[in-house]
Amino acid sequence: MSVIDKLKGMLKGHEAQAHQAVDKAGDMFDSKTGGKYASQVDKAQEQIKKQINTDPPTGQP
């Protein structure tokens, strides 16, 4: 089981809070960098939120 799968298991039922944490972390990063990397941060936030919403795989390939 990968680290991401373990994190998804721990976040189960707390997706809304995880989304808020991702938004807050991205906003803090933007403020520290003066928004220089805002588009990259937005893309990263989007990808992380997609990962949070996907179910962990049930078996190994």
C-alpha cells in the first residue's frame, strides 16, 4: 500500500476539511511568494483535490 493510499484512508469522511486545508496551504504559499507561482499552485491544488476524491485501489496490478 502506497503512502497516498494510506492518506486517502485516513481522510475518508473528512474530504471537506482536507479541501479546506489544501486551499489554505495554497493561499499561504501564494502570499509568501507574492503570487509568482499562482497558476502552478492552482494546478497543484486541483490535482490534490482530485486525488482526495478518488477511491484507493482495491488490488495490486
